[in-house]
Amino acid sequence: MGLLQDLNWRYATKKMNGSKVSKEKLDYILEAARLAPSSSGLQPYQIFVIANKELLEEIKKIAYNQTQITDCSHLLVFAAWNGYSDERISNVFNFIVKERGLPPGTMDDYKKQLLDLYLPLGTDWQAQHAAKQSYIAFGMAIAAAAEQKVDATPIEGFVNKDLDKLLDLDKLELKSTVLLPLGYRDEQNDWLVKMKKVRQLPEQFITYIE
């Protein structure tokens, strides 16, 4: 029941107190995100860890002045590939083959299947698909943060194109998808901290088909 207790403890913290998250806890959260599953093992996203206060002030403006951006210890920016290509997929599969000690070209047939499927669907579909994969890692990071008793606030409320420009993500062929400030709740000034956690009832949320 440990994970369920941790998830009941966590909430979308509205006010953080500026305290630092230890490197050990931060590394744990990032490693959970790194180990997250992704479609075909491509991991078509990166995480940027930002602690620079001046930069966080600029990001806060882009994120509608949400105070968690500047009151957090570290801000995680999830950014997904803006599309798929032979080069990108080949780089991933070549690395997998090398790490597993397999003969070169082992995954070439599968790579061709993916490219034949993905490329005709266009870059908009590809970017959306990659963004969805980043959310899997995002969810793992939230769960890991809860396990470490680190507060985390999912934030989609920001101007993506402005953040992409600020962080030069376009040059990396990436698009920002979601933000995750990490820190500790300000129990005296967070209106949500004592509120009951409310979710749909199981019978409303879950449908069994047998």
C-alpha cells in the first residue's frame, strides 16, 4: 500500500516555500522518469532541470506568473521530439543493439516498419505522439516525487512557443510539453494543503468488461 499512501499524500501544491530538494532525491526522481516505458523504447523526449533563479523568473512570466515556478527548488521541463526521422530512430536502435551486445542491423527490419508507419502520418502527428510519450515519464516523476515526500505541481499553463524560444528548444528540434516544479509545500500560505483529496468514485471511474 506504500505507493497508494504516497499518492494520497501528494497534491498539486499551490505555494512552495523555497526549500531545496537534496541531490539524492532529485536524482531518484529523474531516474524514475528515465526508466519510464516509451513506445518502441524510443524515449523521444528530454528533461531539462532548471534551478537558475533568473531563468526561472523569465519562465514564470511565460507561465502566467504561477509562483511555483520561482518558489520551487528545481523546475523540470519535459520536451519532446518535434518529429521522427531515420537518423533519430537509427541512433536509438543502434545504441540498444550495442548495449545488448547484438549483431549490427538486428533492429533494421523493425526500424523500417516504424518509419513506414510514422513518416506518412506527418510531423504534427509525430510531435503529438512524442509528446504523449513524455507524459508517461512525467507521471513516473510525479509518483517518485511523492514517494520521496517531495511536492510536485503539474503545469500545462504556459506559452509553449515562448518557452521553446527562451530555451532554444527549436535548435534541438524539441517542443516543450509540460512543466514539473519540485519543492516543498508552504503549509501556512497554501490554501489547498488541508483540503480533502477528491477523485471520482471507483464505480464511476472504472468499468469492468469480462
